[in-house]
Amino acid sequence: MKQNAHPEYAPVVFRDRSGGLTMLTRSTRTSTETIELDGQTYPVVDVDVSAASHPFWTGKGRVVDSEGRVEKFRRRYGIES
């Protein structure tokens, strides 16, 4: 196998702030932000949706898109309202 061809696979915490869920797993994702969990310091990656906040699992509706799709389309193609 070719040396130094693959990214580092290390422990990372994925955090859903809106759902209050943190999950320690291993990933190739990295982050400069860190969090202390169980006495250890890990890089933390914030996610928009997890099982703790997804409408299918919670039964509650929630708007995830902070910028509307129509507004994004208009800005991208320079269309005035």
C-alpha cells in the first residue's frame, strides 16, 4: 500500500447543539475546535441534524435551512424580488 496516501483516522466528537447530543466516534474529519469529554480532549465537529433533532425521529417539525431556498436561488442568479 502507498505510504501517506490516506488521511488520519482519529477519535472525533460530533455534536448536535440543537438536540444536545454528543457522539464520540472515529473519523477522518478534523477541526480546530476541541471539547473535553470523559476527561479527554477531542476535536469537535458540529452537525446540523442528528437523531436527537431530526423531525422523523422527534416527531416535531423544525426549520434547518437558515437561508431560504428561494432567496438563495435569487442571489445566485441575480434575480430581484
